[in-house]
Amino acid sequence: MEIPETGHVVVCGVDGVALRTVEQLLAAGAEVVVVDPAQGADVVAERLLAQWKVRRVEGRLRESLLDAGLATAVAVVCLLGDDLRAMETALLARRLRPDVRLVVQMGNGSVGRALAEVTGEGGVFDVAALSAPAVVEACLGTRTHTIELAGSALLVAEVVAQVGAGRTATLRELYAHLAPLAVASAGEAPLICPGRDHAVRAGDRVTLVGTPEQFQELATPEVVELMRPQHLVRQTAGARSAGVARAIERAETGRSRPGLRALARSLVTEADGRLRATLAVLAVAILVSIVVLQLGYTKADGSRMSVVDAVYFTVETIATVGYGDFSFAEQQTWLRIWAIGLMGGGAILTAIIFSLITQLLVSSRLEQSFGRRRVGSTRGHVIVVGLGSVALEVVQELVAAGRRVVVIDREEAGRHHGHARALDVPVVVGDATDAAVLTAANLHEAIAVAVLTSDDLVNVETGLVVRDQLGDRWDQVPVVLRVFDRELATGIEDGFGFRYVRSTAALAAPWFVGAALGLDVLATFYVDRIPFLVGRLAVAAGGGLDGLAMAELSERTRVVSIRRAARDGERQVELLPRRGTRFGAGDDAYLIGPYEELMQVLRRDAPRAPAG
């Protein structure tokens, strides 16, 4: 990673992801200039930028980019929150400075793939796709992650220390060559990247990294269970996208047909007063006609009509379908007058009923009612509150994982409702802070809840209502809250006992920072409350890592693999190298740790100034 002394990073945008990106760029030692073409920074953004002493440029886009120092910038990061404006900014920056590194936030996959051809060594990222896996893992209680590094697979897994009561054992004794990433004891903050001689007690949760073969050597019942395919989460975007595509295909081709009984119940429930009244009038007319025909109609042989004949002829008359088997032509005058009224009135009533039923069938109310009836019989499902871009990505990944999902959304006709229907996911329209709506979504049979609207206050309020409604199941059902504000998130975790508070901005920002500065972020996951990164860093010649021993790095960072610089046309890979191993120029170092620590490593690798 080589950043010129005069180089800086231009960040376009001032929303949540942009602010987190600026914060992490500063932590990595980069100089930052913020461009706000919309001049829409709120009070919080202005205060934070002032506190960080970051220059903010406003005005027309072209002039703002030039004023922000595009000519000497090492990278431009477009985080405008609007795909059209982000694309416009990226294309303009490329035109004004063809060699600048471009990093773009883009929600539309097709546009993103096309724009990737323009960004070159930068990258195009979707915040929803980057942050959704952490939410899905929390919902499903995922404890394992398979990560592809330099063509080799490594497994990250959380296990519970099995030690006799009142005794301790070292990590080396329990887990041999597996490298510990964290140890979490009850009521204590997690210890990050402890040494193998660290002692643990029974019940401590230990997060380990190693090859699948090293895990299999342990052969404990817990590890054997964790190694089952259904528990392994592969941390690659391609695998997730393929899974989502297969889920959509299955939903389209194998979608179960709704039961006629459920549909009939929904029709009866949603029928309004006009339809009920018209049906009642028609029923009365049919009953009266049956009686009249039995008493007044005389057949050719002089006999009276049976009940079946009377019903048949009444329906035939109302439907205005004549087969010639019965006729009013030879009947008494009053009966023919009755027939005229029955035919005219019946035709009108039938037309009204058909129009009202058609209106009901195409109305959203029936869809909502039918959706709620489907939910009523659903068990073991995940409830997703909100249906924005992040929530939709979570829904798709849950469906791809084979889970049943129910969505609660305030919008009656949200823009992503069609995607939910394509996945055969029912949508309950209503306010999730209303206990009745949660009951309609069958909360008491749900296995997890993810509250993912874009409003922190709504998410917190919904989470508290969910906690209250779950009652005794609160400790067994994972409830994931999306919260941007870091201090609010900490307060919620400590004050209300929420275990899974996630920030999409915090999860996505490292990808943008890494792409801007040369750290290739490969995966993100949580260990307890701490977000971890898996990244690849090319060791710069003359940089701070060139010739450095791994033991000299931060103790909170673990080097899990090194792909050596090419020698004789080959690049050797060292998995889980010893702490005495030294980095060399041109090596690819694969690291795992909290993102703040990886940012410090990134900063340390900046080329040293020449002596003298």
C-alpha cells in the first residue's frame, strides 16, 4: 500500500456509511476531504466532521471535486446513498482524473457490474449485501465460518470450553494447533487473540481459527456437530449470490398453492357490507323462486315441480341460460310476470356480485388477509421487520438457507413487496410496535426476529415491544436490532440486555476503507459484540511491515496465512505461521482481527520516510 505524502482520500457523501468510512480512514492515518454536493449535512454530521477536523466542500459537483483536491487524491469514495448520483460522481471523477482509485456504493447489481469496469482497482460495493450476512448469522445462531484464503480453506468456529468443575486448562491443552481469536467469559469483556497458554474455565466461549483437518482432529462431539455442512457458512459473495438465486428459482417453480379453504375464509372475512347485502338479496330471491315454482309451475303431464327441479330452473332462469327442458310460455300470467322479474333482477344481482368479488380479489386487503392466514399456520420462522434494501437482502439469504420468513412492513405497497412475493414470503402490513401486529405475524412461534428499518428510534421501540411479548422466551429467541449510533447501541446492549445490536454502517465501512487504501477485505463477522475483519494486505517494499516479525504486530491481530512473493515463478502459502515468521516485500498477508486493529496495521505498512 503506497500513499503519497501529499495524497488524501475524497469521500463524497455525509450519511451514516460515509461518516463511519471517514472515521475509519482517519484511524488508518489517511487525510480526508468530504464532498457534500447536496449540501445536506445534518447537525450531527457537521459536529462530527468539525470534531475530526475534516474539511467539507459544498457546491456543484465538478467544482467541489476539484476544490477537494481531486488532482492529488489517492482515492475517491462515492457514498451518496443514491445510485444515480453515485454513478454520476464516479464517472465524472474518472473523466477528470483517469488514474484515481474509485470506490463506489451501488445498490443496483446490474449498474454496479457495469460500473466495476470503470472503477479499475477500486471497487463497487452494496451496503445491503455487505451487512446482511452478519444479521443472518445472528438470527440463525451461526457459530462457524468457512473462509477462502489464497486458495486454501480456513474455518472459524466458536466452541464452549469443556473443563472439569473448578479446574482450568490452557488453550494449547484443549485445542492443540488451532489459533485462538477470542475468549469470552461470563460477565467479562472478550479477550482478543490470547496466547495458546491462556487458561480457560468450564463454560468459556472460545473462538478458534484453523484448517478443517485441524478441527476434525479434535473429534469432540461439539466439533463434530459444528462440522456438519448445514452449520458451515461460506464467507464469499459468490456463494451467497448463488444460494439466493437458487432460492428464488425454487420459489418460482415450486411454490405451494394456497388452499381453497384458506382463500374462501379470506373472501368471507374481507367481504364488505355491499357484497354481503347483495348476496343476501340473491339468496332470498332464490328461496322465494323455489317456493313459487313448486306451488305454481305445472308440467306438461300436469304434475308439480320437485325441489331439485325448482332449484335447477331457478338457477337456469337467473343465469339466463335456457335449454328448452322447462319454459314459462304455457304457464299462468302471474307466473310469467314473476319470471320476467326473476330474470332481470337475477341478472342485475349476479353482475353486481361478480364486480364486487372481482374488486375484492384484486384489492390489497385480500392479499393482506390471506398473507396473515398463511402466517397463522407458520412455525419456526424468522420475522423480519421492515423491507428496505438491507431487510430484503436478509430475507433472500434466509430463504436461501432454507428458513421460513415472515415480513412486517408499514407500507401497503412497498417497492420490495414484489420481491418478497417472488420468494413466496408473506408480508403482514402494519406497525410492528403494535402487539396485535406481532401476534398476527405469529411471534410466539418464531425462532428469531430481525428489526431492520432505517430509523433507530423505531427499531429500539419495536425491539422493546418484541422483548415484552416474548416473555419467558426472550433468552431463547435471538432479536437483532439495526442501530447506527454507536453509543445508543452500547446503551441498548447494556441497559436492556439485547445481545445482537448491529450497525450496517459499521459492517460496510471497512470494505470501502480497505478498497480505498489497498486492504482487500474478504469477510466480516461478529465475535460477541466485536466486529472482526478478514483482510489481505500486500506488504509494500520499504513499508513498516517489510522485514517485521509477526510477534511485533498488535497482540489483537492474528496472521492466519502468508502467500510469499513469487520465487522461481511460484508463490508458496504458509497457513497459521509462527509468531517469529517475518514479512517480506511483495508478500500477501492474510489477517483477522477487530477492524480498528487492522486499520492500525494498514497505517503501519505506509512506506517509511527516507532517512536524512
